[in-house]
Amino acid sequence: MKKLILFLLFYCLTACRPEPDLTAQTYEMTTPSGLVILLRFDPNENRYFGRAVNHYFGTYQLSDQALTFGPTGSTMMMGLSDQMTDEAAYFHKLSQVHSYQLTPESVVFYLSDGTSFQMYPKPPKQ
């Protein structure tokens, strides 16, 4: 009887926990050059947007764990050479995303070339 009660308690605690939502956070990562990149999703219009050296935007398609980003548009400001290189590499990576894995600690984007990159929920402003 104790095992049944423990099982039911465990089941209720895990089943009642809300599913993580990719679109509920602003994500960030820092590149080797020190560039902080932000990414946010608008679930109502299936658009993504963020900031690297430039502000950027585009559309996305999300289905279960499958995720694809449409072409990235951006403003045309100049930055430090190494940060511009990191931004271009990030935009290229977005175009290669085919799926993701979301945890409370991070989101991992998996690319078609077998590599991946990770972003983290941006802490709220204090």
C-alpha cells in the first residue's frame, strides 16, 4: 500500500508540473569575443527576434521538438571585427537548427551538421 501511495504521489508531482515553454523566456549566450546575444520568440506570430551587434528578426516553425528558423534579417550597424564574425556565425547557426531540447536551465539547439549550441534563460532585471 505504501508503494502505491508513493507512486501516486510521484505521478501527481511530475504530471502536474507544467511543460517547459520555449517561447516563455528570453535566452542569452556570450560568444568568445564577449558579445552577448539575446533571443526571444513571439508565439502569436511565429517570429523570433533579438540582439547581437545588430537587432535581428525572422520567422520560425515549431512542432514538438522540431524547430526551424526562417531567414534572419537585421539592422546594419558595425561593431568590432571579432564580434561581427561571431554574429555572422550565430546567424548561420540559426539557419541550420532542426530541433531543440529545453530544460529549466538551458535550451540546446541541434544543427543539421551534427553540432549544437546552448543558450540560457536571461535572469530578470533586479
